[in-house]
Amino acid sequence: MTSTALPTATPADKPVRYASFWAGAWRRFRRNRLAIFGLVFVVFIIAIAVLAPVLTPYPYDKINPIQALMPPSIEHPLGTDNLGRDLLSRIMFGARPMLIVGISVNILALLVGVPLGLIAGYAGGVVDWIVSRFIDMFSALPWYLIVLFLVMVLSPSIQNMIVALAVTSWVGSARLVRGMTFSIREQDFIEATQALGLPTPRVLALHVLPQIAPLLLWSFAASIPGIVFAEAGLSFLGMGVRPPTPSWGQMLQEAAGYWQYWPHIFLVPGLMIALTVLAFQGLADGLREALDVNVNV
């Protein structure tokens, strides 16, 4: 009696395991050094903004004329401004308006732009024509002048600045969602949902919107640098955050008459604005490459 050995599984017989979409996206993202810097710096800024009341060595509005315009020292690591206020404390608290404005404006823009883009792209015809003309009208207007006008009419404040920026910021997300919806609605799985008689809101929410979600994530991050510049510019002109609440743009305006002799009060907020914009831009570029479904590395 002879025994026969059972066939052993070869590598070709083993099932091939493919990485999930998000696993592949993270692998591509972490290869981008600028994106990793952006992610680390954004997390750092958020942590500073949240923990500012605990981390700041002095109250951000504490005035001490005797110590005005002091250079960096052990007592004041970043020095003091023209009123003797600690710059480190004001820088930490100044991150709050920037993040509040950037996140709030983007959320409001998505709440307006995504539904309009979905409806226009899926319905087509007259509905798409009306929404497209609406988008073209807002795209043709000088958005910064509109924001300045609205802030002046509503009175300068962080709440009114958010509203004014949101009025013009929805256009980009609406155009992006509309174009993607046009492409997705021609896919076979959308035709299958229509053949099954599924309600249009359910098709848009459960089948179209998930396909667009990765691009919306990229759009959210890519929009923040422009809003950071807008918030800093409006605060610099006195149309944004009101004193004594600190803002990096407001700090630049306050340092305008002193920077030649005390450059630290101008360089610190300017550097923070530049690094924040660079970080969010790098994060957005990393997300764009990571979420590209045509890249398989």
C-alpha cells in the first residue's frame, strides 16, 4: 500500500489580498514629506489653540507699559508688544480665530455648495442651467470686495466675517460636486438604482455623495489657506477680530510702526501665518495625491 502526499498550497493558490482604499491612501500620503509636515504642524496649531488657557504664561490682554517692546527673554520668550503684552500668549490665543474662521467658513460653504452641486449635476436640464448661472454670477464678482462690503455693512466682528466669507466660498465646492455628479450619474450602478425605483434623495445620499467624499476632504483642506489669508488681511485692516482678542493679522497691523526697530513683534505673527498657510497647502497636496484612485503605489 503506497501513500500519496497531499498537494501543498503554492503561493499561486493563496487568495490575493488587496489593500483597502484608505490603507492605500495613507501609504501614499506618508511618502509625501511636505504633507507629513503639514499634518504635524496643523495638529500642533490645533493643540495650541485648544490648550491656550493652560499653556500661556500670561493673560493675552494684560498690559504692562513698563515692559513694552522688550526683546525675547526668559521671562517673555517671544518678547512683548508696544503695550507690554506677552507675545507668546497672544500668538497662542491668536491661533483660535484663524481656526474658527477657517473651519466654520468651510463647513458653511459645504452646506450650501454640496446640495446645489448634487441637485444640478443629477437633475441636469433647466435646474442645472439655473444653478450654473448662479455659480457664474458669484464667480465673476470680486469676492474680496464683497467680503469687505459685507463686513462694513454688518459691522466688524468674527461672526460677521465668517458670514461674509461663507457667502462667496461655496462656489468652489458647488462647481466641484456638480462636475463629479455629472460623471457619476452615467455609471452603471446609478442606472441600477434608478431601475430599482430608489428615491432620488437616497440615491444622492448613499450612492453619489460617498463617491465624492474623498474630493470634498481635499477641497476642505485646500480652501483653508485662502481663508487664513483672508482672515489675516481683514484683521490687518481692522475689519476682523476686534481688540483685545488677539489675531495674527491684527498683531501685524499693531506692529506696523515698530518693526524697523523691534522686528520681533512683526516677524513672529508673520512667520506663523506663513507656516500655517504652507502647512495647510502641503496637507491639501498630500491628500490630493493620496486620494487619487488612479495611483496604485
